[in-house]
Amino acid sequence: MPVDPVLLATAVEAVLKAGEIQMAHFGRAMRIEKKGSINLVTEVDLEVERMFRAMVAERFPDHAVLGEEYQQGDRGAIPAGYCWVFDPIDGTTNFAHGLPIFCASLGLEIDGQAVLGAVYDPSRHELFSAERGGGAFLNGQRLRVSDTHTLIDAMLCTGFPYDVHLSREEIVGLFSAFIGRARAVRRLGSAALDLCYVAAGRFDGFWEQRLHPWDTSAGALIVEEAGGHVSRFDGAPFQSRHDNLVATNRQVHEEMLRVIGDFRAGRS
């Protein structure tokens, strides 16, 4: 069933407004706080999320919002009905350091299933969007995943969780395993953009663990609507409340799962 066009228009409007706020502050002095030893939050994250929550409260007062900065209730629970899943700045560490690799990411879920997504990178003026069953787009042009068939020909991407200081052998070990099998592996620091780049064919595959719903809700749908495949590390179907993810062009999916499975078996 098609989603109400007003909802997709709202998602696009929200991430574009988020981008305006981000760029108004980018490269300037800002208040930065720590949520963990290396997990940052800026005053801009908070300003953007407040903007979005006010928008939803005015237009759709019966909709739930799950945002990174103003969490309400159990973020692992799947609410009934409509739930907007929002990351005001995905790539906050990049943003705080003046590195222009960040975005706003917004998914709309109905009973836990993503039905639309919008991701906006304001530094490149790139708007990624998707509607379930309606395809994925970059600035209005339809997206399609790559046709790479083997890992040795693949460009992959990953991210490191905020507890990497405590789990570096696990995280770096798997990173090393993929380096030994792929043409190249990159780490950009924004899971939402990593997923969009898989959808756009810039990357052939992406994996990461200890993710949150706001990291993946929009991007995973965009990958799927571009013809890609998204699963958990064990190959089971993915849902945004799961904390690990493999997203690919389909062609290299099983090979990536084997690398992860072999690595985990070697550690057990």
C-alpha cells in the first residue's frame, strides 16, 4: 500500500531543514559534550532534534518519535502504529571535528516495518530517499546497487562502535579479515551514508555491529529499494532494533556472511 505522500514530503522537509541548521553551524565554535568516552553530542544535534520533534507534534500528534538525543521509553521496543526514527546528525564526531561527512537520517516505521526513509548530506547536497515498493532515489534519480560479484573486486565499508576501546580485538580482527578478502575497505564515520552509498553502487557491501535504530532505519530501506539485500550477521532478516547488519548489492552477500561466520568461529 502506498504511503501518504504527505508523510514522504514531511520526511524530506525535515532532513533538508536539518541540513540547513547543520551547515549554519558547521566549522564554527559550538558546545560539545560527551555521552561516553568518545561519544559526542553537540548543541546542533539537540537543536535539530528539537526542530523535528516540534514538527511531528504539530502535524502528527499521535505519531511516536524515536530520536538519538531525546530518548523516550525503551528504544529497543517496537511501538505499534507510526514511529519516526531520527538521527539529527549521523556522523557527529566528523561534524564536531569539521570533517564534512555527516547527514540527517529519518525513517518512518509502521508497526516496526520501515515504509519510507530520507537521508540528506548537506555538504554534498545529496538527498537519498525511498518508499517501500517505490524504489530508491538520489536527488530524484533512481538508484541501483552495483553488479560486483566477488569480494576481491569489491569496495566495502564499515564503522566502529563507541566501545571500540574495549572491543578492539573483535572489531579490528573482523576488519582485518575483510581487508584480506576485498579489494578495499573504508571507514567514513556515518552508518546512514554508508548504507546510502551501497544503494548508490559506490560501495558493494557494508557491515557494522552495535548499531541503533536511528543509524539504520532509513538507510536499510534505501538499500533494499535500490535492489540490495540487508540481513543480520547470521543471515536472519534485519529489523532496525537489531544491533548488527550486513548490507550489500546481493551478489557479495553470502561471501560476506561467510567471512563473518568464519571469523566468529575462530574466536569461539
